[in-house]
Amino acid sequence: MKKIGIIGSGVVGQTLASGFLKHGYEVMIGTREPGKLEEWKKKTGGKGLVGTFDQAAQFGEILVLSAKGTEADKALHLAGLANLSGKTIIDTTNPIANAAPVNGVLQFFTEMNGSLMEKLQNEFPEAHFVKAFNSVGSALMVNPPLEQPSMFICGNNEDAKSQVKNILEQFGWVTEDMGKAEAARAIEPLCMLWCIPGFLKGQWTHAYKLVKI
């Protein structure tokens, strides 16, 4: 049984943590505000664990980064460099700026020729980042009631991507591997596109599907 450490205790972190528990994993959420997870702990029947970022990163054999994009590097530093080394980190983050959407389009703090995941991979080179779960809302992340939706991933380590692919299959997704970390430059903006129908029309129950001949 794999142990999962969640770095970040917002809706995404709690949703994925519950999904991992559902599929038989052991899970600890790392947070700076343990009090806000009392309700989540009750919902898990005491199976879900809560600790600091450092404790969750030490606990997890696989880690999930679900902090805000603007706080992602800080959260990883709090998790501890030694606790990240050699581990797969499922990077769910997007580089969303602290600014309102414009005509339904989110504003990013990155440029087209760079991505948040590349920045994090360069800053924490001993960890194996894999971009995933960033292009869909939290309500649909775990076994969505959709026909074979696609989840785009990328990362530099093939073994780490294989681990994430296995998780995605359990969670009801078809994995589309887009290659190395540079592909995050294309995957992260999928968040922008996914959110536009939500902001403009109130539609939040969709996902991507790559159609092939």
C-alpha cells in the first residue's frame, strides 16, 4: 500500500486525499491550519491523517502538490528538501496571478516560453515532478461520470510518470503523456480554457478528451 503526502489543504488537496483513501492508499495532508481539516477528518472516519508540510512530505512515498501557484515554492521549502528527494510529486498547480479574470480568461504570472512546473523542477532538481490534475475542476478529479476523459501529463522522469499513469487509471482517466517538463508550457494554460465556460456561462462540469483516428 502506497503512502501519499498531500502538500496543501485546500479543496483540491482534500478532494484528491479522499480519492486516494477511496482507492486504498494511506494519506496525510500537510497544512499550516490543521483546524480547518477537522470536518475532512470526520468524513474519512479517522482514516485521513493531518500534519505539517514537513510531516506529510516525510510520510508520503508519492507526494501531491496542491498549494496555490503563488505559494507553491514556499510550500515545498516548508516540506523540506530532504523529504522531496527522489520522490514523485504530482503537480496540480497553475500559475494563476492574484488578479481577476478578463472576459472569463484567467491571468497567469508566467510567460509562454516558461511554466510554473519547470520553475519548480529547476528549484527542486532532486524531485520528480509530473504535471497532472491541473486542467479540470476538483469536483471531477476522482472517477468523473464522463466517458474516458483525457488527462494530459508531462515530466522528465519516466518511472514517475508511470506511477502517475497508474493513479490516473484508478481515478478514471486516460493518460496522455506530452513528454518532458517543457510541455507544461502547453498543459498549464489548459486551465484557462477549462475555466472560460465556467466564468462566462456557469458551466463547470466538463473535461478534455483527445480524439484519435
